[in-house]
Amino acid sequence: MSQQDVLEGYFGEFGGSFIPPMLQEAMDYLTAQFYKYKDDPEFKEELNYYLREYVGRENPLTFAAQLTKKWGGAKIYLKREDLNHTGAHKINNVVGQILLAKRMGAKRVIAETGAGQHGVATATACAMFDMECVIYMGAEDTRRQALNVFRMELLGAKVVPVTKGQARLKDAVDEALNDLVENYKTTFYLLGSAVGPHPFPTMVKHFQSVVSEESKRQILEKEGRLPDAVLACVGGGSNAIGAFAHYIDEASVRLIGVEPDQAPTLTQGVPGVIHGFRCLVLLDADGNPKPTYSIAAGLDYPGIGPEHSHLKVSGRAEYVTVTNEEVLEAFQELSRTEGIIPALESSHPVAYAKKLAPTMSKDQILIINLSGRGDKDVEQVFQMLNK
């Protein structure tokens, strides 16, 4: 992939910007500002300050000794994004984008959210920087993630339940984009995943790449070599692209994205345009995005980030699915075995690692990106297990 492709927002045949002309003006300005500041020493210093002093980075790469012993085979390491302030990887990107928004003079910030973790992170940053915050969330997800809705409101955000369509993440993105079209001159859209028109996928990857930057250094310190595989859940793709970023050019490292079997975008999707960019997408017979479902609200999306689409088509990364039953089992097993309650999203790569690790030798290494903690999911899991 050439540097020019990246600058134009394409990853192979995927990416780009398919949006109305007036909105393209706003995206062009955002692109210029992102490239102006991303390597600016003062911007980087401020970003690193907040990642260290507010988010709590760097976070540990924890050897899961009990899980390794129980499963047999490869050594299991957990990259602990669950220990970040607000409880997930989302805050990495939010801090980067909010500092960019501040430099662009924004006073009003909007965002979409599925599981609520990006919404909580955005509301948190807006509170810290005294910005108006509006969060769009599918009405179905507000029911499943009522605790996160309250957290966002407690932080001063206005949460707008979206009742259109399936009332889930795709529909929340639709409404956020509609808001941006109407208010692009005064509003900063803080997109949470590696999706959307250019420059969002590139920008989100840039701010999330701190995950693999740390894990690569940490595993070399601990084991003296690179891992054999890195696993991460995939919905829109932000935590996975962050977990993969610094390993993409390391051919010896397998990159494995894990999807819900009821939202298998990368295993069954076809090229198409959704939300202003080209990617692999699940389409019905009429060419419309298919309804999807996952017990993990953050993975309930019919499209995928364009770089993941390229990694899939090029063969550089592998994408697999697990069932809801396997995810629930992994949620409980990690909790009981290591004393770490994972988010349902993060339980997906744990579920696949349970099958993969025993097929590997004891001197091989797996890194699981534990993208978030499971506090938000405990009530939902309780209800599912006690039906």
C-alpha cells in the first residue's frame, strides 16, 4: 500500500469518502488539521500527558498463568485495555480527537455509541474540556446498556435514543451523520471506530496504535521475541486495528480478528458502501445492510473498517467467528480463572483463544487484546444465565 493511498484514505480498494459535497468540505478541513497536528511536538506532548496522567497508560501486558495452565499449549498474555480510565480502549482515540477538536475551536461534540464505552469516554473528555456533548445510541442498546446511559448523563452528556431501523449501532451512526450534515460548521463528530469517510479510519488507527506500540515493546521485554499471534474482537474495528497496527509489517505474527457469528462481516461480507466509505459489508437481496445481532452491543455492526477489509482480502489477517454460547462461557471462565471480568466484546477473542491455544506448542505466545472490562455487562449476563 503506497503512502499516497493512505493519504487519500484508501486501503487497497477500500476506504475513500462518499459523502455530500458540503460535508466533504468539513472532512477536507478535518483531514488537513489532523495531518497538521498529529506529529506536532506540542500536540504529541499534550496527548502523551493525558494518556499518562488521565487515562493511566501504559497499561500492563499480563501473563495469564492460570488460563495458560488450564488450556495447555501457548502462553496467554492479556493486553489490559480494561484498566484504562472509563474501562476500555475507546478513551485512547477520544483523548486524541478531543485535543484536535480543541485546536479547531469546536464547542459542540457529537458521537455514536453501541455498548456505551465510546459514549462514556466522549462524555468524560467533553466534561474535562467543557464542551457540549450529544451521544446518539440505538434505543435497543440504551436498554441493554442502561448503566452506561446513566454514566453518560451523569457526565453531562445528552443521550439521544435512536428508534429507527433496528435501533442499534448502525442506526446511531446514521443519526450522528445526519446531525453532522446539518451542523458541520459548528460541530465536531468524534467517531469512535475505524470506520466512516476519510480521515476517520486513519485517524482512529493513529490514536489507537498506542495499544500495539506498547504490547510489542512489552512482549520483547518479557519474552525476548514477538508473539506468534495477536487476537482482538472486531465490530467496527478500532480496538483490533490498534492491537494489530505495529505488527502488520511483522510477517511472522498472525493477526486474528474475532467476530460474532451473527454479524460475520469479514467472513461473509461483500464490497459495498456504508456510512460514506467502501468496505466489506453484509447486504440483503435488495442491496441494503443486513440486520445483525450480537450479545455484545459494541460488535453489532454490518460493516467494518476499510483497513480490516484490506487485511482480509490481502490475506494479511485472519477473521473468524464464535457463537454467543462460546462468548458467555469465555466471559465466565476468564472471571473465575484469572479474576478478570472482561467485556462481552473482549470475551470473543478469549473464546477463540480457548480453541486455538491447545493446538499450539508451549513455547508459542498469544496476545489477547482485552479491549474493555465487563462491569457494564454483568447485569445482562446475569439475566441471560438465569432465564
